[in-house]
Amino acid sequence: MSERLSTQLIHADDYKNRVPDVVSPINVTTTFRFNEDPNKLVAVADLPKDYDPEGDYIYSRETHPNCEKVEAIFDKILGGYSVVYSSGLGAFNGLITHFNPKQVAFGTCYHGVHAILDIQTRNHGLKQLSLSDEDLDKLQPGDLVHIETPVNPLGISYDLKYYAEKAHSKGALLSVDATFAPPPLQDPFKFGADIIMHSATKYFGGHSDLLAGVLVVKTKEIKRALFDDRINLGSIIGNLESYLLLRSLRSYDLRILKQSSNVLKVVTFLNENKHRFKSLTKIHHSSLQTEPYVKEQLPNGYGPVFAINLDNEITAKTFPSKLKYFQHATSLGGVESLVEWRALSDEHVEKTLLRFSIGTEDPQDLIEDLDQALSSL
Ligand SMILES: *Cc1c(COP(=O)(O)O)cnc(C)c1O
């Protein structure tokens, strides 16, 4: 019997309980005593080829108990073999280091992902391609197509099946940054992804108090290779953060479903009332896209980030100060709603763009707040 999401979040790591505590303790130790039985001490050089380090704690840069508990939950809810990192970008760096593509095709995506690819180009001559058909035709076996969907900062969706077919027809792989629509909203493996990445700092953490990232792959062998690289890149999640993430995951489904239902109400309100707000020139969100693939990819709700354009830069800069419940800050995914004049974080966006991250407040309060602020312009 395979349990469902809410149950997985609370019980998928039960088999990793080490003590009677209902809440797993924070393990601050960096080092673990070796076995006292000399017969159980095996020299590294003599380890069998298929040796599995899971559950064998030696030094916390390799793995530690709450990291493995978080991975046990991610394996279930993301449907593959997961490796957890110290941040979302730590995860992307692990991906690029292991798969080591000569060319990467990508479109709009998180600015830090661009920056990592720029480092690869600077150091190793990695070739960067766009998502145009002409560029996708240049892909070679071992190359990577990297798609973020829904995409930062607009919250609109790309057609995963299309890019999966393009990548696979050339022997390239498809990685998907699914941070903006975690389960049960979207499952990129169903649409041909080979690797899924999330910044767990966002919805999985959910409280704006931890950094973490995760890669999910389809085989135990690739997981092991990523794990081995992670040891030497020094990019494992911290002890405290893994405890916090575990705590957050227990109630994750309640938050994401509320945030997703809230965003639909808020965006629908804005769209139906846009004639009343003369400064509001554009609204961007997957829920406003009409292409059939959008609903197929997001069968259980839309991602809680959307964006708007106002009619000029000064209005956009002052707008956050007119809102009562939306704090002006970057990042997303937490229980508190945020707004960001996006040009503060991303050099590639229009200076009239505001990005919203919807939290778990009452949707009517959020709507009334946006209504009064937009009406005042
Ligand atoms: C935040 C974010 C990242 C980077 O994650 P960190 O945990 O901040 O390193 C990557 N991709 C997307 C879509 C993000 O929103």
C-alpha cells in the first residue's frame, strides 16, 4: 500500500527513527564514534563496490541523521532518489558538476542559475544556448536542457513535454527547476524530466528561516554519484537546517494548498477588476495562460507567485509601501505574503515589474489590501 502526500510527510522517515523521541533531535555533532567491534572496521580501500553509506554516520559533511530523514521524505513525495544540499544553488552546482554538460540550453530562469552557468563558461568554456529551435538543434548527447517552470519572476509555465522531446531526440537530458510548483501541484517526471531540482528554502521550508536545496534523480546509481560529489563539494545541508526543514515538511501540504488557493483568488480578483486600476498594465500568472499544457502540468493548483507591471518605474517603486500585509522583501514561499520591486534583485527585468509571493493569510484580507493600494495610485 502506498500512502498519500499528507501521510508521507509525517511517516516516510519513520524507518529512520533512532531514538524514542516523537520529534527527531537536532544532532549538532560533526563526528560519530566508530564501531567498537574491530571486525566491523573496514579500511576504505577494502569497501565493496556496492557499499551503501546510508545509515553509516562518520562525519557530518558526508551525511547525518536528519539529512537522511529529509531525503526519505523527498524520495517519497518527489518520486525518485533525492540528494539534499545547503541551498537551491548548491543543488544546481551539484547537478552541473556531476552531469558536466558541454552545452546547456536554457531560457528565463533564476538569476543565480545564470551566474553558475557563467562561472562554468568562464572556467571551462561551457557553451550557453537559448531555447530557440535553432539552438536546440545544436544539442549533442550529454548536453543539458534546463527549464524552470513556472518561471521566476512571472510565474508562467513552459511546456515540459516539448522540451523533453527536443532534449531526448538529441541524447541530451532535461532538468527542471520546479521550485515554483512543488507537489502536489506539478510532477515534472510525468512530462519527461530526467532530473528535478527545488530550492527547499521556499515552499518546503515555508517559514523564511532556512536555506536548502534538493535534486531528485531516477536511479540509485546517479544518487550515489551525486552523494559522493556532495561530500567533496562540501555542500550538504546543515544540521540545524535539516531539523528545521523536517519540522516544516510535516505541515507542508497544508501551506502549499492554502497558498495555491489564495493565489488563484487574488489573481482572479485582479484580472476581473483591472479596468478599475488605471496604473495596472499587465498581470502574469499560469492561471491566466490558455495553452492546454498549463492545466495538464498543474492539475492540482497554480504556483503561489505572480507578477504585475505598473505604468511607470516610480509607481512600481512606491507601490510596496502602500500595502499593509505584503512586506517588501525578496524571496518567496513563506507563510507571509511578500512583494518585491524585482529590479532590486534581477538585472534582466523591466523596472515596472512587481513580484508577489502569496502566503497563508486570509485571501480576502490580501484582496482588500491590494484593492486599496491599487485604487490609491
Ligand atoms: C530561490 C531559488 C533558487 C535558489 O535557491 P537558494 O535556496 O536561494 O539557493 C533557484 N531557483 C528558483 C526558482 C528559486 O526561486
